[in-house]
Amino acid sequence: MKFVDEATVRVEAGRGGDGCVSFRREKYVPRGGPDGGDGGDGGSVFLIAREDINTLADFRVQRRFKAKSGRGGAGKERTGASGDNLYISVPKGTVISDLDTEEILGDLSNVGQELCVAQGGRGGLGNTRFKSSTNRAPRKSTVGEPGEKRHLGLELKLIADVGLVGLPNAGKSTLIRAVSDAKPKVADYPFTTLHPSLCVVSIETDRSFVMADIPGLIEGASEGAGLGIQFLRHLQRTRLLIHVIDVSVGTDVSVEDARIIESELKGYSDGLGNQVRWLALNKMDLLPRDQWDLILNQLKEQLKWEGPAFAISAATGVGTDVMAQAIMGYLEEINET
Ligand SMILES: Nc1nc2c(ncn2[C@@H]2O[C@H](COP(=O)(O)OP(=O)(O)OP(=O)(O)O)[C@@H](O)[C@H]2O)c(=O)[nH]1
Ligand SMILES: [Mg+2]
């Protein structure tokens, strides 16, 4: 499952209708007063968060949106019709910025929440408005204002409960396959995963959580090396990180590998560095079963790890259910507090 999480769109609100210059024409009234109505307001453009959309993929096809203009005013003091507002549906969690000013305009984190991204132009004034004691027959009116135009950046932060981190090839995508129905690509070369993907891990009916797979991190990731960096920000909103470590390479190497990831997370941001992390020691199937506990303890000791650590084999599914259950339990526990 590929995840499009950024898009740019141009939005333009409707122009206001022009005000009208008109004079009353009635039988037996030789010089009727002004009766030109105001123009209608232009429609505004709104973004609205919807539950049933979960990617920004549609914005690769349609990138321009324009709301209707207001109609001009008319005689008999008739105001022009306003242009309809335009509502553009975006996934829940979309963050909207103005690309020209780099200003964040809003964050649609709740379903139904809306944000006006381009204000419709105000309708112009009809000549009725310019009537005064000194000018009983004004020929003046104003034109409608143009609608606001904006070049927007949309960004969807993946809303996942749990994020997987680890070096390339650690087995993150394999773990996703083991615990969910998602089928991300798995291969024995680094950077198999190029885009983040989300999956739902169902423990039983009504008990599930969302897990995110991101490309592998490498040394220097927090400074921009490799692919993972672009996606680390997505993990800032998760409630738990699972650090996947390949233990088939020997304890010393595994410890080194783990330290690389730890320091990249800390280097990226305090938020990520302090996030709750659990270890998943993967590829245990390549080691004799009677050494699993020993290796688990050795790693914990060398890393001075006090949090939970699980011995798993993503490829065979051994230990993965136990870990998924523990994750579920933990999320439920922190939800209650
Ligand atoms: N023996 C064994 N091999 C595993 C296990 N988990 C993953 N692998 C293998 O390790 C390789 C890498 O697995 P991936 O799941 O693609 O690793 P990844 O962490 O997603 O890698 P990137 O997407 O490149 O970051 C593949 O050849 C997998 O078959 C495991 O538990 N045991
Ligand atoms: Mg992968």
C-alpha cells in the first residue's frame, strides 16, 4: 500500500458580482430615484475533513479548484445571487499551508472540521447605496472584489498508533505482513520500502491498532541521509515506536545497529528521542531456540535497555502475536489514563 501524503493545489474563490446602476422607471413618476442593487458575494473555498478518504492521491489528478462568482446586482434593488461555496474533501489529519507565505493555515484533525482557504470577493455596491441628500441620482456603483487565490500545500501526517523503525533489511515490512493483512514488499536488499504505509493490526473484533512501516533509517538520517528522514516526522504522532533489530548478525553488530537508530531518533528531535520505544529482536529463527533468552538478555544488558523487548521471527511468525497483544494492551492502558 503506497501512501501519497503530500499534494499541492491552487484554489480560487469566486469574484463578487458588480453593483448595478439603475433608476426607477414608473408610470407617472418622471424622475425615479436610484434602484441599482448590490452584486452578490463570490463563493469561498473550504476544505473539509472526511473520514472516508485516506490519501491525497486524488489531488494528483485535480489540482485547481474555483468557486463560483457572485452575480451582478440588478434594478429594483435586487441583489445578485451569491456564488456557491466550494467544499473540497480531504482526509482527516491533513495539514494545510500557504506555499507562498509558508504559513500554516490549519490542521484538520477532526472529521467534519472545515477551513476557509480562499475568501470569496465581496459584491460591489449598487447605486442605491450612494444616494444622499445632495445627490439624489447617483451614477456611481462599485465593482465586485476579486476572490482570494492561494497556492496550497497539503500534507497528511499518517495517523498511526505505532511506528516501526530500524535499519534497512531489519525486517519491518516482514513484520507488517506477519501481523496484518497488508502485503508490503519484502526483499533482501536495503531500501525495499520507499514510501510509508499503514496497516491495521486486528487483535480481535473492536480491538485493533494502526501500524506504520517507513523506509529504513541509516546513520546520518537525522541530518538527511537516506530515505527515512522524510518520514520520521510522521512518527512523531505515534504513541509507541517498535525498534526492529536484526539479531542474526551477531550480538555485537546488533548492539551497534541499535545504537545507530537510537542516536538518529534522538538527533532528529527531542520528541522522537523521548518517545516510548520497545525492541523487537528479529530473525530469531536463524539462531538456535535455546539461545534466544540469552541473546535477548545480552542485548538488553549491553544497550542498558529497561523497556520491553521481544524475541521474534517476523518471517515465521514466532513471537509476533505475543508482541502484537502486548502492544494492544499498552495502547488500551494509556488510552484510559
Ligand atoms: N530468516 C529471517 N529472515 C527475515 C525475517 N524477517 C525478515 N527477513 C528477511 O530480511 C529481508 C529484509 O526484510 P524486509 O521486511 O524487506 O526488511 P525492511 O526492514 O522492511 O527493509 P527496508 O524496507 O529495506 O527498510 C528479507 O529478505 C526478509 O525475507 C526473519 O524473521 N527471519
Ligand atoms: Mg521494508
